[in-house]
Amino acid sequence: MATRLDHLIVNVNDREKSVAFYTRILGFGHEGEREGTPFSVIRVEPDFMLQLAPFGSRGGEHLAFSMSRAEFDQTFQRVREAGIEYGDSFDTVGNMRGPGDSGGARGACKSVYFFDPNRHLIEIAYY
């Protein structure tokens, strides 16, 4: 399995207007609100979704990549070898634990979170 973009969380000023834009203008499906989160889920294709989050939401704006378990293990090893701080959740980067339980475009998964050199939050996951 090739590594692919799994989901992207995007901060929005107005969630209702944003949902309307992505559904009416771009033609994507709205799957509703993600339970227990502030996210509105927009299905772009079967294996990729946008999650719209009001500015200031915990866990907002990150890039999530899904990959095979073998690719995940290799990537996670490189993260550790490079001394990059990681965590088992979006809000625990630096606890050096993982992988943790998460959810992505295809359902439940295991993932690890860390920052790139520009402080963009990155999630790598396998199903």
C-alpha cells in the first residue's frame, strides 16, 4: 500500500458556510459532525476526508497520512532515530508514547503525532 493523505483538518471561520461551500459548490458529501469533536466531516472520496474545525479547536489543522503497517513501523523508527518528539494523540506530542488509538477516513486506526520543522502537526497511521 502506498502512503496517502488520509484526512486533513482545516480551521474555518464559519462552519455552516464552509459545509455549504464544500457540499454545494464542490459537490462533496457531508457526513455530519464527528461525535465527541467539533469537526464537520466532508467526504472527498472513499479514502479521504476533510474535517472542518472552528478556529481554536483542540487538534485543529493537521495532516494525516495512512500507510501499511510495515511502512508505519519504518517511518516511526525514522522519527525516533531523528530524535523527533512524538505522542499518542494530537495533544500529547512530547510524551514519547505511541502508537495510540485514533480514527481516520477509513475508521479506527493506530497513529502517532509529531511536528514537522515548521510546527505543522503531522499524523501517521495504519488501519
